[in-house]
Amino acid sequence: MNKTKSILEKLSIKEVNLGACWGQNGWIDSGGEKLVSYNPATGEALAAVIQADEKAYDAVMDKAQAAFKKWRMTPGPVRGEVVRQVGNALRELKEPLGELVSLEMGKIRQEGLGEVQEMIDICDFATGLSRQLYGNTMHSERPMHRMYEQWHPLGIIGVISAFNFPVAVWSWNAALAAVCGDVTMWKPASTTPLTGVAVQHIVNKVMAEHDIDGLFNLVVGPGRSVGEKLIKDHRVPLVSFTGSTAMGKHVSEVVASRLGNTILELGGNNAIIATENADMKMLVPAILFGSVGTAGQRCTSTRRILMHKAISKELTDKLVSAYKQVPIGDPIEEGTLMGPLHTESAVQEMMDAVEKAKQEGGEVLCGGRRLEDKGACFVEPTIIKMPRQTEIVHNETFAPILYLVEWETLDEAIALHNEVPQGLSSSIFTRDMREAETFLSHAGSDCGIANVNIGTSGAEIGGAFGGEKETGGGREAGSDSWKAYMRRQTNTINWSTELPLAQGIKFEV
């Protein structure tokens, strides 16, 4: 209890917090309902947040609009310097913020700290990017004409983040948006509001040092009111949404109906193809980390192992042995490798999936039970051998369930891999160059991320993150993902004394 209190105090979290903010002096008391945040490991109430109502939302939006008009005219490198200082502020509070992520979300302490490190890394990346928002120069077919393209800020970027990465996903959007000249309106998940409040306190200090309000904005509130208002808002040209495929389809339809843009990071059903040429010493820990890490609550979690029949028994035995040795417990404690699921409803969904897998011919090799002696949200990581990829295997269950399926030819393995509706992350383990290159070819993985001899989780911020099919098709973080936060403009300058017209048309004047 004292540890928890210390973490909250370091991050300016009080017993009751305000959930709408546009700057250091811009916390708004909407008088709305209190939202209590709980520690999933202990059931302890951490603190409460007064949720924003639609009036508070509009007040924050007004500040965001005013801020954008100024921020868009700030030189890119100057914008980058502000983001650099956000990164430094996060460095100073990395430990308590990472521990708050563990307390509120349930991932182990090391993963909480790692998530904050991702925030720091994306700030570093964005700082460099602030001097590299390049446009192309093209040759005009008309004499004495110069043609080029440039990129302009979009405006107010809506960010709706999920509980499993309560701070990192915000930073992927906010850091890039800021150096692109945009401002952000952030609605965090309703089960992890305290991390949102903590981050807002951190960025408020940086904004105050630069006499800026409305650059980074927060609205904690119900999806049915505040969330709906955000996705319907014509003042928000781009909405970045992370969550379920079902909700992502709704967000996409609503935003598209007003001709807005979306970045959608939705479901994953990620597989590792294990060939007979796989290095078992690399394969087993990669599977364990990918499937058990964050208690299977990453969009990149490993959910399917497609294994060659020749190595099936050896790999299965090694995985079952490894699973039985996973330390499960309080995520904030040293040595814990798997914490709780985020909610009790997630536990029930996992138990339902295990039962459905059995009905569809699956054999539970280990796990599959609740660990009620540890707490209401604790479960055993589970391995289920399936005769084929059935309906339950095609559906993503956000929990530590790993399905094993055998194959005989690589073509069969790739077909199994690609037949699920999701397309986020994928991997093949092999020492055969041809197998690896086939997997990465046009006839291979249909996912947005395809790896060789590393697992499905743990994407680096330097590459574009996102997937295909029901994963949504959006991209965040590295590469040229910044272009989603800007609008392209083609410019032509005629520096001659003539006005050549298209198709040789001439007007006599």
C-alpha cells in the first residue's frame, strides 16, 4: 500500500482527479461521474477520475483549435525541441510511470518500464524527424515551371487508446503529430485512466515552460458519449483508434461517413511457423515470450504455433515444460513473469474459449484453469493441441492461450497462416534461406509485420507498425508513418512570361 501511494504521489495522482485538461492550468471539473481505477492483481481501488462530459470536451476542443493555429506555424525543428523535452521529462519519471502502468494495467514491472522506454524512444525518433519532413521535386513538362510537393499539418488528431498499452500508443501518435504541426485530443481507455492523467501532468509542465496550451489534450470519459463525440467531430480530420476489430469497424464507418481519415490498430491472431530446420534454442523462448508476455494481452501476442510434424513432439514437450515453470503473481514484484488478466470478464472469455476449443477437438496439454488463490483475474497460461484450425482458432481471444497445429509442407503452413481474418504480426523459424525468403515473398505472409527467427511481439519503433485485413491497415511509429498526420500539397510555379495551357488550347486575348 505504501509503495502504491508513493508511485501515485510522484506522478501527482490524487485520490480524486479531473479527467479533462488542455494545459497546466487547464484541468476542468465537469461535475461528471467518478470513474474508479482498480489494480487487477489485488482488486484494490487506486484512485478515481471525474469523467469529462460533452461540455468539458467542447471546452478542451476550443483550446486545441486555438493551439493548432499557432502551433502549425512553429518551425519544425522548434516543434522537435518541445518533443525532445517531453522525452526528457519521461526519462525523469520512467520508474514511477512504468510502475503505474503495472499497477493499473497488470503487466509485469519490467514490461511497464519498457512501455515508458518506448515513449522515450519515439520522442527521440520524432525529434530527428522534425528536420526531415521532406517533399519531392518533380520535373515539369512545361518550360520555366517548377513543380514540387510539400506537407502541411492536418489539425487536431484524435487518439483513442486501449488498456493493454495505456501510454505507449498515445506517444506513437502524439510525438509524431506534434512534430508534424498537429495537436492531439486523447481519450484513454476507461479502465486505465490514471496513466492518462499522469502523462498529462508530465506534458503540462513541458507546455508551460514553452508558454503553450492545447498542444496535448486529455478527455477521460465514456465511449458512448465522449468517444462518440470525438469520432463524429468534423474538427478532427484524423482519428487513431486502437482496440477490437468490432469497435474498429464502427469507428471506421463513422469517421468515413464524414470523409475523415483513420489509423486503425485492431485485432491480431499471430502465428509462428516452426519448420523442421528451426533452431529449437531460439524457438522455444521466442514462443514463451510472445505467448505469455503481458498475459497474452498484446495485439502482437503469439496465439498459433504451426509446427512441422517432424518436430511436433519435441517442440510440444519443451513448451509444456517451459509453461509449467512460468512464475505467476503480483506484476510489481521482482521475478514475476506473468501477471493477471486485466478484468474478470477477460478471465471468463478465456475459460469460454478453452471450453469451445475442447468441443472443437482440442486437447488441453497444460493450463486452462483459473488461479483464484492468487486473485480473481489470475489464470494459468494454456497450450491446446488442435487437429486443425477451427472457428475458435480463427477468433482472437485476448488471453494466454496458445494453439498448436501440425503441417507437412511449407505451402500448407503458409496457407494455414494466412487463412485467419487478422493480419498483424507473423514469424518463421528456420535455418533454410529458401524457406525464409518464401515466407517474406509475395506468396508468403499476408501480415503487416513478418519476421524471421524472432517472435511476433516486440516491434521496434523505427519500423512502421500495423497490419492488414481485419487488423485495420493503419501504420504508426516509424518509417514514413508521419505522412498520415499531414496533408500533401502539389505546387507548381510558373517563372516564365508565357502561360502554356493543357492539350495545346489557346485563348486569344
